[in-house]
Amino acid sequence: MKIVMLGAPGAGKGTQASMIAENFGIPHISTGDIFRANIKNGTELGKEAKAYMDKGELVPDELTVRLLLDRVAQDDCKEGYVLDGFPRTIPQAEVLEKELEKTGDKIDKAVNVDVPDENIVRRMSGRRACLKCGATYHIVHIPPKKEGICDVCGSELVLRDDDKEETVKNRLDVYHKQTSPLIDFYSKRNVLETVDGTKDSKEVFEDIKKILK
Ligand SMILES: [Zn+2]
């Protein structure tokens, strides 16, 4: 089964993608991982991607799609895969569709993990991180034993810039402009499934399992 994950940044789609991958025995594919692997292995595509990144430019859609197609052509993807963070825009989705069609393939399901913006802002702004050891906490859901102090190494916990309300809102704006139109795109192809992402991640996964069965 070929699955695309949709959902706002912070909705928990990465977590769900990992759980799907593990449960169904298919690879969890994120574009970040593909970039890193190709650059590390010094592939031709990796070199091309790195040239853009070194200049501080975005990797063009066309190259991102080539990297992705190269990844899904590998043996471990024969039974399917979960795409996380791709496609991000309608043009990417269109190129992906066209390329998959060439081999008689298509996306079977697009799973939309739906969480209202205000919940995401609340979730993210409650996060606390230890910059020394990398441990992460949440003031409500995973509080440290002692307020503001890392359980693991005793360092002071901080609210990362990435988790600040304004940063989160900016990311959500970009998502609504660029990525949320994909919900409509996959809905028109009758493969869209929406789950309530405000539930506990285990419950969300139970709902996803029912859909994918
Ligand atoms: Zn720590």
C-alpha cells in the first residue's frame, strides 16, 4: 500500500507514519532522510541537491521528485511505503502522480491527521527542551520531575525558537497556503481519509489501522 501522510506541522503525522511503517512492514520515507542519505553516500542526485542547499536555496521540485522516485524504486518499497513530508505542494503531487502512472502505480491512501491550529499552538508552546542532552518534555503531558530542570542531565530546560507561538503560527500559515490544498487534491481522487488527530497518538493509530485494513 502506497500512503501519503497529510497534516499540519505539529499534528503528529510523523509519529503516525512511523507507527504505520512498523505495523505494516513498509518503509517510512521522509524527504529529509532521502536528502541526508544521498548526500552522505555522495550520489549524483545527492551532489545536485547539496549544491542548492549549500547556496541556501530550496531544492527544486523536479529534483526532489527524482530523489523520491529513486528511493521508492528500491526493493524494500515493493509492498508499499509511507511518504511523510512529501508531496508538500500541488505541483509536487502532480509530478509524483504523473511519474507513478508511468509504471501503472498510484497513491492508494492519503491519511490526513486533522488537528485545529489552536491545538497545535497549545501543544508546541508547552514543549520544553534540554539543549545539552536533547531530551524533550511537555509542561502538561510529559513534565520533568522538577519544573524547568532536565531529568536526564540536570540542565535548565528552554522553549526552543521553533516551538514559540509566533514561529508555529508562521509555519501553519505556510501549511495552509501550500500544503492544505492537497487535501482537496486527494479527495478528488477518492483516496483521502481524515482522522481526528486531537486524540492520544495510540488512539489515532487505532483509527488509522481501521482505515488501512
Ligand atoms: Zn538534559
